[in-house]
Amino acid sequence: MPVPMLDVFVVRLDEGTDAPPFTLLRAEIDDMPLDDQDAMASAAVESVTEGGLAARQGVKKGDLLLTANYKACTGTLEEVRDQVYRACEAGGPLLFGRVRGGEDVALGIEVDVVPLAASPFGLKVTDHPAGRGVVISMVLEGAEAHKTGRVKRFDTVLGIGTNVLATADGKAARNLMKAAGGALKIGGRVSNLLVARPIALAREATTFGVTRVNVKGIHTELGLAVAPDPLSGGDSGMVVTKVPYGGLIARKGADVRQGDRVLMVNGKNISNLPYKECTELLRRAAAAPGDMSIAFGRPDGPSAAKRWARAVNVRFMESRLGVGFGDRDAGPGAVVTMTTAGCSAVESVLPHDLVLAVDGEDVTGLDYDDVLEELKEAAENNKPGKPIVVTFGRLSVLKTGDERAKAAAGAAKTEKDRTSSALRMWGGLGGAGGAAKQEAKSEKDEAKAVAKARIKEFKKAQEGRPTLEVVSVTFDEAPFGIGIDSHPLGEGLGAIVATLDEGLPADTCGKIREGDMILAIDNDAVSELQQLGVIEALRDGSRTTAEGGTCTIIFARASDGGAAGLRPGSIAADLKTAPFGMALQPFVKNEDGGVGCMVMDVIEGSAAEATGRIEPGDRLLSVDGELTIDENFKDIKKMLKKAGGRTIADKCPTHVLVARLV
């Protein structure tokens, strides 16, 4: 079974109950991308009436309310409270959920009501480990449940129709599901299947950032200031306090930052070793002939400040690991998706753990398939009685009042006290430092010359090409008066303005023309959507405007009217480190410095290049939702500098929107 598991508690109310025997507050789901919150259980138990019905059924503070009267509780807190009071009046059941296991991962519960319109459903179930209810063990391909795309293996079944299965024994639950399928065969109505699953709230917003630095040859200086990791007790582990400018690691252009944890040296986990042993191991590895690899880890994303990165060794005593792996969204590598009952280390492995090393072999830079090959090879070559040691990277949650959090708060002074000696140890100061700085300056001058040549080459290539004309319109009343059609080149290429209704805002603003491409609506890129997707985004904007808000739409056209076969397109990108690495110039030059902003070059190894989405010639539309189209160029540079500061301080990506002719 997967880790973690979902426990479900049912409270059956008497019809006409005046008030629920508990109070609710909004569930903590701030770490989750907004697009993923619609299906989240959004209300948590704030307090439980002592001795009341909910308390007697095992409901506790912090449990999430999943359903009320057979409906998923995924709306606003006010909407959920209304659902609860209606359930009290009708005497409907309330289902609560609690995640068991995986405490190191920020978890929530996703709830779904899946309509099944044909029988057989194509589901196989197994008894829930808690002894009550059932869990989906298989979704048969091509069957009704599979066609919906909303039922997943290991989902906990809450109920079907008006039957609660969460507290029924396995046999009774199977019979109820079978009866619902039989009713459909003889012309019954659609059966609603209620399912729930635990998910990581921060599965995309906060990820495990890992950097591997390969060093060739013998080195007495690495250019790295370090100190004991305060979150590991203060006398063990190793944390980066500074990466001196001009040092070896800085010259390699590696993404190593202050606060990064040193996780591994040559595939060996050092995060829990005494600090002195860590430094000695690093010295010996640097001084030895041959190649050396150092792996650094950090939490990346909006909630990075609430987490810390560490490495753990897990010993598997059997060749069959019993662990499922999946692709890593944030880069190469493999992450844990589930464990099975046959896993010999089921208590030690958690969802979203990142594979760092296999039997001492560093795999941090390998693709998903290559990591699986390493694991397979280790299993095939494993000798009886000898464990397979896998090192995982893990993000642990820093909780309020936690001693580790207190240590982290006071770590700055400790790191400052140690920085001077650490710099001398690792080459940040001293005689060799001056030569390193001079070498770095020469490299920097050379890089500038290369960048200038590339910009000159780009300008020459742009001669005679059509340019991109962009306008933005902020609507404060609805309807807008825009009729749209799919792009002439085909579906999935956004939408163009087909008509402008006379006298309505889109017509009277004087900026929009028929044939204009719709690039973005309220900072969301829409140029790659189907026509229906653009229509839905316009409806959302119209609703916001009707409720007293505003809606900003960006339109674009090619200066040649599309004669060259090029169409405007919008691209969103998240810049995860600063400086961003874009050479910029005003889109329109004037005596005040210019208006708008255009990318002239993307610096090699920079955050902009890492996105793979920003190119020379792109027009910058917005920075973190702030429009740049008609802004003064100097103000845009200040805007980017400010955003870069936030990215460094908060470890939060800067979201930019660019446009180009494609």
C-alpha cells in the first residue's frame, strides 16, 4: 500500500440537529498552486465538543472535513459551513479524513465525486489497512472508471450513491459497489463514486533543489565557506555560509548558494556526520587525484523558508525494493511515488523522496531512466545478506516552536563567527584569492565581449523581419464586446479577435483591431489554448469585472499583418535564481531612456536559459503580474532588480511573461 494512508471517520447526525459538535477553520493550503486547490478538502477541525458525537467517533483537532451529506467539501470556508448546517438539518453523514504516516511531508486530502454512467465500473478493491472500508487496487483500462480519468490506484473509497463505504467491512463495501453497478444495468441513474487521496500540498510549489559540482584533479582550495548545520544539532552536517567570488566553485558557475546543505561527497552521505569529520572528508577528497563530486541540497519554492533539505540512508535487505518511482518535475532524477506491502524499508521511505545515490554512486545528475537502471543493476548484483543502500534527499517541515527552527533563527551569528576561518580554510581569503579574482575578472571581460558579439549578430538577423506590436487594455465593465475565433492556422493555437461590438469597451478603447491575437488574460498566457479555453478565460475575466474588479487583456499583431506566416505567441517562465541573465534594451528608444523592454541575449548558464523558454527577440510583457509594455525602461530594470531581490531573499521564483512571433 502507498505511504501515507488516509484514515476516514464518519459522524452520523440526527435529523434536525441544531449545530455541529465541532468548529471549522480554513485548511492550510497556501503551499499549493491555485490551479490545484479546487479539489482540496478546504476546511479543518478547529475544536471538537468534548464528549460530543464527533469526539465519540474519534474526530480530532486538525482533521479535514471531506464530505457533508454526500457532497465534497472543497469550496470556501463559508460554503463548507453552509454545507454542514444543511447536513445537520437533513441528518446526513459527515466524513472526516486524517493522513497517517509521512509526517515529514506537508500533506492535504483531495476529494472527488466521480459520476459513473455505465457498468461494469472496471474497479478492483482491497481492504483498507485500518480494517474498515476499501481502497482501489486496480483501474481496468478502457472501463467506465478509467474513461473518467479521475479514479486512481490507492484511492480510498468514501461512498457510492448515498451509501457510505468508509466504515463498512470489505465484503459489505464490495457488495454495495456491485449493487450500484447492477442498478445501472437495469436502467438506474448515474452512480456517484466518492473517493479521496492524500497528496503533498507542496508537490510543485516547493521542490528539492539539488546541485552537483564535479571537480577534476587535485585542489587545495575549493572557494567555499562552510559551518556546522544548525538544523542538525549544531555540531554535525555542513551548511554553506558563503561562495567567495573568484573561488573555484564560483568560477565553475555552479548554482551553489548561502544556506545550501552539503549532502554528499563522492556519493557518501555526510549530512549526519560530525562537522570535523565532514571537513576532513572534504579535504581528503579535494586533495586526492581524480574526479570529485559534491552534492548540495535546498528547498526551492514559495515555502522554502518552512523546510530544510537533508539526506537519509535507507537500507533495503531484499533485492525487490518494493518502491515505485516517478519522474521529477523540477529536473532530472527519480522520486518515490509509493511503497508496497513487500517493501523491507516501508517505515523509512516517504513520498517525494529524491534518489541521490545508489550504493555510494552519486546519481543526482542522471535522468529518470538512468536512475532506474542504477537501481536495477544494484538489485541484480546484490549478494544475499548484504543490504542495498539508497541515499534519498528529503524536505522536512520546520514546525513552529521546533528546536531546530530555534537553532536556525540563531544560526546567522554562528555562521558569521565561523566565516573568517572557513574562508581561509577553503580559499576565500589569502594570497591565492587575489590571483583567483584577477582570473575571474578576465573571464568576465571575455564573457562581455562574447555577449556583445552575439547581440550584434542578433540585430543583423532581425533586419527586414516583421516586428511584434503589443497593446494592453484594462476593462472595468462587462461585457467587453469581443467576438473571437480560433486561429486560422488551426486549433490549439489560441484565438483571434473576430468582431468588436460597436459601442462596447473593446470598440471604444480604440486599441484593438479585428485579427489581433489574444496573448494573455489577467497575466495567464492563452496563446496555446484551444478556442474554448480562451472563451472560458474571458468569461472568468468578465465575471471578475461584473463583481467590481478589473480584467487586463494583452493583444498583439505582426507588423506585416502575418504575411510572413508568423503569429504572435505568449510564453510564461519562472526564473528561479537571480541575477536572471537577460541582456535587455528598450523596445522603443526615446530621450527618457525608452519604453517597453526587449530581450537581446540570454546569458549561458543563467536562470533565463535554464527555463528553456526565453529567447533573444522576446518582448517582456509582465514581471510577477506587473505590466511592462508601456513602462519606462529604467522603471522596468528597477522592477526586475526588485524581483531578483525577492527571489534571493524568499527563494521564490519570479514569474515573467514574454511574447514573440512564432
